[in-house]
Amino acid sequence: MENYVPFAISGFGELFYYRKLTEIDEDICMIDIQYRKIETIVWNLESFFEDFLTNEEDREEWLKESLFEKAIAELGNLKENEVFTFTPVLAMGGNMETKYLKKGNAQIYQDIVFQMTM
């Protein structure tokens, strides 16, 4: 859809996209691939960059910042098109600990998780 523009992916594969709702209304949503749900994060693009990304609590809640930092320390930096993958996926009993993380291709991981959680 032309009013939906994906623009970012988290280190764990969640997708962020911009929606133009009306001439003056917009929001930023996140697709939580682990649980197949969509969450509205903020109500405009400016707020995403100026408020959401600068807020430590938001980064922890939505981006899993401390787990991401720990994963980098233990597993190394991600390469282009890579994300940290939960094995098993969270909806299937995985856990948000680094011992359940591996690195994988973002697009393949998203596809597999979507298929598993249908």
C-alpha cells in the first residue's frame, strides 16, 4: 500500500513502518514478528526520531536494547541483512536470553517466524 512505508528493522527482526493516515495524520507502527501483532509506537515521524529513539525506557521496551548489547558482546556485530534470531521463536517457547540467540538472515527469519506463528 502506498500509504505504508517500512523504514527500519530492529536487531531482532521487528519492522517499523510509517503510515500516512490522512492529509495531516500519521503514525509509526511496529510489526512484532514474534507474536504477530502490530503496535502503534508514536503518532508522527518527528516524534519517532526526537522522542522515541532518545528515550531509554522506550528503547529497552521496544528495541530490547540491553539484550541487543549483550548479544553483540557475546555473538559479535551483525552483518548487513542479519538479525539476532530467537531459537526457538518466543511464541513457541523461546526466551529472551542470549543463550537462545543466533544470527540469521533478516528476511528469511521473518518469513519463517510469520509462517510458524500463523
